[in-house]
Amino acid sequence: MRTLCSATLLGEFLIVGLAGLVASRLTDVSPVTLWVVCGAVMALCVLLCGVVGRPGGVALGWALQVGLILSGFLVPIMFFLGACFAGLWWASVHFGRRIDELKAAHAAAS
């Protein structure tokens, strides 16, 4: 699960950075505020890669997905991209857990 979720989070890292560039041109938010928020979210994406396998890591990932969707109020395309990444997050968690179960069953059978 950790590998799939980390890949999704790193993709989100890139999307947040690019969305920050778009938002700097399309919104009236001050550049300092915009980049502090984008930087914090980008740092959270990277930090979540390390804690996604621990208790609460997946829940924090879901909170990040909600935040990305809500960022659509500043950059409208983020409604769509946030929903896409929420779907990817669900798939990463769902199939990642399934892969972990299959690996454990294979290791127990060996």
C-alpha cells in the first residue's frame, strides 16, 4: 500500500506546485500567502509519504484529498483534478491493501 499511496502523493506534490503557478495569475491572493499555503501542502504531501503506513496516515491522506478538492474555489480546474486524485487515492489504498494481503498470504504459504 505504501508504494502506491506514495506515488499518488508525489503526483499531488507536482499538481499543487503547478496549481500554485496558475493561482498566482488567476487570483487576487497575495503571492506570499499563496506560496506559503502551496509550500505547506507540498511539504505535507512529501511528509505523508513517510507516514502513510502508520496509524492515521491514510486518514491524513483523505484530509489532503478534501483540501485539494476545496482548492477548486481558487483554481476551478482543481475541482476536477482533486476529484481525480481522490479517486487515485482510493484506488491506491484499496488495491495497496489487497496487494499487502496477497503478499502476506504468499509469505505464509512459503
